[in-house]
Amino acid sequence: MSYATALRCRECHREYPLAAHHVCEFCFGPVEVTYDYDRLRRNVTRESIERGPASLWRYRDFLPVDADAAIDIGAGYTPLIRAKNLGKALGLNNLYIKNDTVNPTWSFKDRVVAVAASRARELGFQKLACASTGNLANSVSAHAAAAGMEAVVFIPTNLELGKVLGSLIYAPTLVKVRGNYDDVNRLCAELAGQYEWAFVNVNVRPYYSEGSKTLGFEVAEQLGWRAPDHCVVPMASGSLYVKIRKGLEELAKAGIIDEPKTRMSGAQATGCSPIATAWQEGTLNFRPQKPDTIAKSLAIGNPADGYYSLVQLRDTNGGCGNVTDEEIIAGMKLLAETEGIFGETAGGVTIASLKQLAERGTIHPDELTVAFITGAGFKTVEAVVDHLQPALEIDPTIESFDRAYAAGHLTEAIA
């Protein structure tokens, strides 16, 4: 059984039962799951975790569900890769990539949905729903299919084809909303008050957001039970950025690792950068923005955890990248060409921001730095299709190949 004890308001610290509840009734602050850390410290060890499955459920004791009844399609425990080639290109001597492109629906959203869907089923819900920029809809659709539940997923009309098909293959009810993500999210918040459905990022959001912690757990374990010196994390709502740090802190509370001193840096696209803009202006009060960027999975103009992200940036002495669409494309290509990882546009934001932060000196060359790549590139091929070198087309002869190969290398040299 879970060690979760209550939902606690982040602002006034009032506590509530572990129900479908996401806002404090007194101060309207967000609520999050809290745990019995004394019991965790007594009962959970590195060895007990290491005996667990090669998935996020090896951290079952730190999650707010009964893992024996979990909806499990194999999310988590993804590779942590020493990025020597990319590190050399950026002047970073101790760089790692956390590659979450290999999750079951090819994004980190499988982590949050695994936890939210499992808790929703425990609470008696029979339908899963969400507001999504694409990846979340894919994951909700897949987990609902595995659980025998009905899925109703809401997306903006302008999403990439790969993300639309990545939901439809699981046969959900897919609803395209004429508007941006913030419009979709506002609609779902209203619908959650009328329909007895589990909207994973609305009424069961406290459980949903706990899934992101598992990235912090995994990185610490994969580094030999230590926290990294620096993390670079893409920011949309800001929840992932905040929860990775929470994961590291919870391992310390349970006596699994030393107190983390990790500096947390964020990454946003210039076309939707409310957190990064506020950071550059030196304020904790962000202004919502209307998204206009190829990084659609990060296109949340009014981030729910924007304030808490800014506080964490300040408190951990982090930095924040703010990168253009051109830099995003270059970042996607750089990651692929140096480390063989094809990340989506959000990954391009992370790598371009990593480069920006390294050039500024925000990241020290010898810091053990982890950059988080959260989704696979085949979901966003539209962003790069016109920016890649075309294939050579030849007749089936050596002579034809020789001519084309020589011409291709000549073109590269001129470029």
C-alpha cells in the first residue's frame, strides 16, 4: 500500500483526503500529495528499490497508488546516456541525456498518466479525459485502452499529424477544439465540473503530477545514488520542472541520497516563454502569452506552475533558456547528429537552451549536468522536414553512385 497520507495545499498547508481534489477550498492554492517520510525512511532502502521492476513502479513506495493494481504498460526506467559528443560540442565535460523518447507512447507523459490513471481507477472513475498538446492525449488513450476504460481527449486543432494519429490508433473519443491549449484547458476545467470523468490534468492533477518525480528518482539511481549538479528541463506548465526536484528531495527525506544541491535550469521557446520572460525581467509574476512556436508540446501560455517554477529557479540558482524556432530546429539536429537521439521540438528547446546556458557560463563545464529529452522526434517531423539534406537518388550502378556521392560531398563542402 502507498505511504501517501493526504493532499496538502502548497500555500496554506491545509490538508484534505486523498480524493479527486485539486484546489484548496480556503485559499484556492494547488494541492499536492504528501507522504509519511518517517515510515519511508524506516522501510525503504536502495536495495529494496533495486529489486523492483525495470519501470517507474520500482518507486512504488513514493507514489500515491496501490502499485499491485496499477495500469502498467511499461513506462519509465529509460536510459541515462553519457553524452560525450554533445558535451564536447558544447564545452561540457560531464553531460548526460535522460532519454524519455523510448516510453510506450514515446514521451514522458506515460509516467504521469500511469499514476493518474491508476489512481482514477482506484477512486472509481470509468472514463479518462485530458486537455493536451498531443503527448498527453496519446498516453491517456493508450492507458485507457489497456485498462478497459473509455478515453475522451481534447486537443487544439493545429497539432502535428503524428500526435493526432498517436491518439486515434487507440480509438478514444478525440475532440479537436478551435483554439490554443489554454482554451482547451479552460474548457476541460469547466467540463470536469459537469461530467463524472477523471480529467488527469484537472481534477486528479495532484496524482498526475507525482509521476514526473520518477525522472528524479531514476536519474539519482542511475548516477549511483547521487543527485546531479545541474538539470536542464523543458517547461510548459512548469510541473515537470518542479517535480523532478521534488523527487530528489524525497529521496533525501527517506535517507536514500544526500541532500540535493542540484541547480535547476529551465528551457522555453521564445514563441511561448512566460516563465523565461519573467525570469529575464527579474520578477516572480509572469504574464500569460499567446503561443506562437513550433514547440507545440510546450505551448502553454498560462502555466499552472509558473510561479513555483520561478521560485525554484531563484532558490536553486538556476537559469532559463529562451530560444527561437530556428534554434529549436538546430537543437534537434545537433542532438541527433551527436548522440543519435531524435527528439521532438521540445527536445530541440532543451538542447538549444543547454547550448545557450553553456555559452552564458550559467552551466559550469565540469558540473554533472543532465538534460531531459521528453518526447520522440517522429511526432514532430513537420518541424524539420524542410531543413534536412535530401537523399541521393541514383541508378543501380556504381558509376551513378560515384557521381552522386562526389556531387553530394562537393555540395556539403560549398555549404
